[in-house]
Amino acid sequence: MAVGHSARDTFRNLYQSGVEMSQKPFSIGVRIEHPQSMINESQYGSGRESSELGAADYKLSYRCKNGRGLYTFCMCPGGYVIGAASHAGHVVTNGMSYHDRGSALANSALLVDVRTEDFSDDHPLSGIDFQEKYEKLAFQAGGSDYRAPAQRVGAFLRGTDSALKEDLKAGGNAEPQVPEDHLQQTYRPGVHWTELSSCLPDFAVEAMKEALPQMGRKLKGFDREDGIMTGVETRSSSPVRINRDETLTGSIQGFYPAGEGAGYAGGIMSAAVDGIKVAEEIIKKYRSF
Ligand SMILES: Cc1cc2nc3c(=O)[nH]c(=O)nc-3n(C[C@H](O)[C@H](O)[C@H](O)COP(=O)(O)OP(=O)(O)OC[C@H]3O[C@@H](n4cnc5c(N)ncnc54)[C@H](O)[C@@H]3O)c2cc1C
């Protein structure tokens, strides 16, 4: 059974049927967008190579004073921020690039680690409740119409009401009013400019405020004033693990949980490899028949 990390109905049904599961740490954050030309220049330099090497990527990480790890994930060169919610009344971001990596903006998830101690209790499915809380807050902060809440990096870092007003003036809440000299965000159906701190845990806001300027020292312009942050990113991995024994069987005989939803993978390759490992165990067991 490889149902992915968003099959919340299935996780709940399995739990009620007595399948053993445990909590699992995961991550929360936002998508951050910058001009692809800025990333190219930072990675390649300003020479001719920049236009010949194709859209550049990056990977950044930082350890915050509060002990939280912060990292970029699923960087999409020349890409788009897209909606990835699986439930009504939730907003979730993700990212993708088309084959030509041709959009003017680069995006990446900017994630802070979420620990099981952050969950409200020790119920195995509490991580899902945690995800849902912030996905619902993002829906509300986005205007309750499936736009995503967004804020410019400068306004986020200043974190004051006046910064929010500047942001609203610059971006406008009714599209399309973004002045031409501002980056045009790619999320559809659009964004609502607001305070992202209203739909993120305090520890994540604190960590991002500390890390962004540091990341800007590693990749010039990463903390630029008009970078666009869109929230919330909650589905980089599963918040629950379906327990398996050494033969990769779940707590019910003949039941093989696999892939990202079972909590043993994060991303296409590791999910595929986990599927192969489970298939090998099944072959081993039933070969003699
Ligand atoms: C927009 C986007 C971009 C991504 N980009 C990348 C990337 O560039 N690189 C990368 O490594 N990863 C990326 N990922 C993550 C990657 O897609 C997942 O890590 C991977 O697909 C997990 O594989 P999986 O087989 O475990 O689960 P999934 O691919 O989620 O498959 C689960 C399947 O189970 C089905 N299912 C669920 N419930 C039931 C049910 N009750 N009955 C029957 N079927 C059911 C679902 O419909 C789905 O087809 C991206 C994800 C998204 C959303």
C-alpha cells in the first residue's frame, strides 16, 4: 500500500482498524521566488556562460540559534509555485518547472524542521492535525478563496504593520496591480498580500527571519527586498510512519506499507527505491509458492 503522504482518510481508517503507526518529524515553511537571472548570475557569474548553461539551481541550509534546521528543498529553476492542497478549505504550496525551465522566476521551498514535541499530543496522527491547522490558517490568510497568502521578503523581515502596509501598497490585493518593476508571483489563482506570520508557527517565523540574511550571504540576493514568499508548504514529507518489521510487513500479516505515505521516503527516487525493497520482500516470501 503506497498511498502517498496526503491520504489522510486512509491513515485514519487504518489507525481505527488497529494498524500500528507512529509520529514522524517533518517540515513546514513557504515557497520563495527570485528572478532566475539573479540565481544564474550568482551561480555562474555574469559572463556568457550564464545564458548558455541553462537555468541554475541552488541548495542552502542553515542552523538557527533556536536549534532549528532550515533548508531549501525541491528547488525549481525557471519554475512556478503551484497549489497542492488535497482538501477543501486548505491552502498548500509546492513547485514545479516545465521542461524548458523557462519561467523568469526560480522558486524553492524554504523549510524549518518540525519535531514531534511540537505536536499537541502523542497521538500517532497528531502530525496530520498540525499540518491541517496551518493549511487552514493559510486558506483564511489567503482570503478564503484559494488564493495563497504571500509577503515580500523585506516586509517579512521587518515584520511590522507599516511594512505590511508598504507591501500592500506595492503589491495590491486585487490582481493585476503589481507594478512592473516588482516581481510577478506565479501562484494561481493568485495571492493575497498579508502577514505570513499569521499562518506559520512562531518557531518557523523566528528561524526564517534569522536565516534569510545569512542565506543572502551565501547566495547573493536570496534575502532581497522583493523576493516573494508564498505559504504554506507542509507536504515535503509524511508526518506519520506506518510501522514495519524487518520483513517490511505492517502490523497486519500480508500488509506492506510503502513509499512516502508510509513514512519511509521523501521524493520520487527514495519512494521508488522503497517500492523496490518492498517488492523484493514480497517476492522472497512467496517465491516458494
Ligand atoms: C508539485 C509536486 C512536485 C514535486 N516535485 C518533485 C521533484 O522534483 N523531485 C522529487 O523527488 N519529488 C517531487 N515531488 C514529490 C514526489 O511527487 C513524491 O515524493 C512521490 O510521488 C511519492 O511517491 P509515492 O509513490 O510514495 O506516493 P504518490 O506518488 O503520492 O502516489 C500515491 C498514489 O496513491 C493513490 N491513492 C491514494 N489513496 C488511495 C486509495 N485509497 N486508493 C487507491 N489509490 C490511492 C494516489 O492517487 C496516488 O496516485 C513533487 C510533488 C509535487 C506535488
